[in-house]
Amino acid sequence: MLLVTGLLWGLNWTAVKFIMSELPPFTIRAVAFPLAAAFLLIIAVAQGPSLRPARTERIPLLIPSCLLIFGFNLLTSLGQP
């Protein structure tokens, strides 16, 4: 599974590079984020157990999560063309 994940992640860079020659970076991210969120939600629901964090953990998880996901994707989309 790890090999497949690594292969798909590597091919993703090539695909995004090709797509960015046709579409602006923020358009790609505006489409990719909701699709990825829906896909991950389907996987999480199919697995069964709840992944909901405790109420006291929500804010401490939200801040680094937003910085990591938003920051990484914003900076890579600006740096990739």
C-alpha cells in the first residue's frame, strides 16, 4: 500500500504541473480541496469508528491543521509553476 501511495503522490506532482499550464493555481485548489474533503469523508464514514476529537482538543487541532494544509498547498501551488 505504501508503494502505491508513494507512486500516486509522485504522479500527482506531474499531473498538477501539467494542469497548471492551463488553469490558475487557485482554481485547481478550489476544485481539489472540496473533492478531497468529500473523498476523505466517505473513507472516514466507511471505516466506522468516530474520528471526532474531544471538545477540548478541537481548537488546538484546528489551528495547526489549517496552517499545515492551507499553508502547504498555497505555497506549493505558487512554487510549482
